Amino acid sequence: MARHLQIEGNDLTALRYAALLHDVGHGPFSHVFEAPLQEINEKDATHEEITCRIIREDEEVNAVLGEATDDVAAILSLDRNGILHQIISGNIDADKMDYLRRDSYHTGVAYGNFDLERVLHTLRKTRKTRERQREDLVIHEKGIDAIESFRLARFLMHAQVYYHHTNVVANGMLQRAIKVAIRDHVVDAEKIRIGRDDFLENYLALDDARLLARILRQPESTAADLVTRLERRDLFKRGYESNVPQEEDYLLRYHLGTKFTPERAQAIEEAVAGECGCSPDCIIADLVKIENSLFKSASTLLEEDKFPFLIERRDGTVKEIDSFSTLTYTGEPRTTFYLFCPEEYRQTVQGCAGEIIAGMNE
């Protein structure tokens, strides 16, 4: 991408560093750890912010980056825009173009395939003008079909792979194990509060293997049972499942769609666990919304402080992709509600879940 856009010198060096380092702020098990971390820090923690802290504060990283440190952190900053940031984190970023084809290959499905070479060949940057002071990524008009295949590939990989129910339950069990470990003081939440002077030291010491070992050393916590089940691939089953937009019972549709919150999920888990006679830790309520932000209209993206797809016409003018595409996203997300539980409670959950949810108070 950089070569095609004629990015050179210090910008190219900083861009390469940013590409290598853009995800170093992830905790154990990547995105799974982010929700527990935000609960501890009251939503003040994101892996992007932690990545910038590591780049600025970690001595080993600083020793390599040297004078490029501030430039690399600036590229990764959430309030930064322009070409370099968009290559690392944007609608047509290198990360998405890499992982869609990589994941498609390694999972043995065709959904993530798209014409990468054509996208790169038609990649452009806007010219600076009096009205437009910054440069932005655009696709030339002759690459519209290639970028449409890229947008569709991302949606299909989310629908068929990333949010496949087996992946959803495995991630749900792992996240539940982490939250229970924090609740039961198996993991010391105080050590990973952002404001601590030793936060980075504690955070970076908590990798996948150390986290699992710490949980398994405390077998009295439900967290250990959840991790053991994951290691044996003894995954929870779908005790209850609802396609929310198509739910005939309006009360169920209301409670699962409009009124679903983490607090509501916990209340459902506790009520269903009471019927089953098991711990609420073993009942996992999850609402999965599959939508492709890359198909949203330019106006919707701008309202969400995100950047729209831009197309460069043959005469050099730049338009949003909405003017060319017949695939603009206008519908509701594909929303599925799951209640996962151990196999032995499956029938009980199937029998009671719908009535419990529909009968819940405001």
C-alpha cells in the first residue's frame, strides 16, 4: 500500500513500525479480555490506548523506535486521520485486507476471498486542495467491483466464521472464566487499573498461558471448571436461541431487542439458573448483532465519527461510494439471542427460557 501510494522516508519507517505494533496493547486472548478490563477501569481502557502507552513508555520498544516514537504513536492515535492512520486503521486498511484472506484460508472457507490485487492497483490518495487540506484514501472508479467484493467478504466472514455459534460460545466461556476469576480474586483486578504506576508491568506480565495457569491453580472457583471444559473442548450447548427480528412473541422481541443490557443478561442468567438448580456462572446469555459497518451510508458513518468509502471518478472528482453502489446497508442488524448452558441443563433451559424472558419486569 505504501509503495503504491509513494509513501517514503520517515513516513514509511513510522508506518512500518505502526503496522508491527498496532495490536501490542491487546490483553490475554485479544478482544475477549477487553470487556473485563473495561469493567475494571469503567470503560476507560481500550487496546488502542494501551498500545500507545506501550509505544511511549516501554523502554525496550523506545530503544528500537528512537526518534520515531512520537510519529508512530501519532499514527495510531484514535483522533488522528489522514493517509497513514487510514492504512493502519480505516475502511480499507492493511489489517482487514490481510486477516480476511488469511482467516478464510486457515478456516477452509471461501467467504473471505476478494480481489486484493485489484484493490491495491486501484488505490489512490486525494489531492490536497484549498478546500481539502488533508489526504485521504480513495479507490479509483475502475476498482468499484473489487472494493464491493472486499466489503461483502468482511460481512460474510463475520456471519459465517467470527460469529459462528461455536466461536461465540467458546469466547463466551473464556470471557466468563476471566470475569469469574476477577470476581473470586483469582486475578487481582487492582493490579490492572490504568491509573497505577506499575499498570503496564502487571498488564504485560498477564499473557494467555499465565492467565490460564493462575485460574487452574484455584479449582474451587467456577473459572477453573470453565477453563477445563474449554481445554477438553466440552463446550456449552445452545439451550435457547432466538432470531430476534423474526420473533413472533412481541414481548420476547421487545426484551431481547430493545431492552437487552448487561444487567438484563445477568437477570436472565440468574432466573434460568434458578430453574435449573445450577450456578448462574454456568448460564451464558449473549446477544449477537451482525452488521457490516463497511456497508453503512456515508452520512451514517460520519454521524458515528467514522470515515466513508471514497471513489475517485475518471475526471478526478471524489464521491462517496453510495453514488455508485447498489449494496448500501439500510436494514437492521442480523440479531440472534443465545442462552448457552452445560449439556445436562439443555432441556430445562429450552423449556423455561422463553417464558422467563417474556415475563421479566422493566
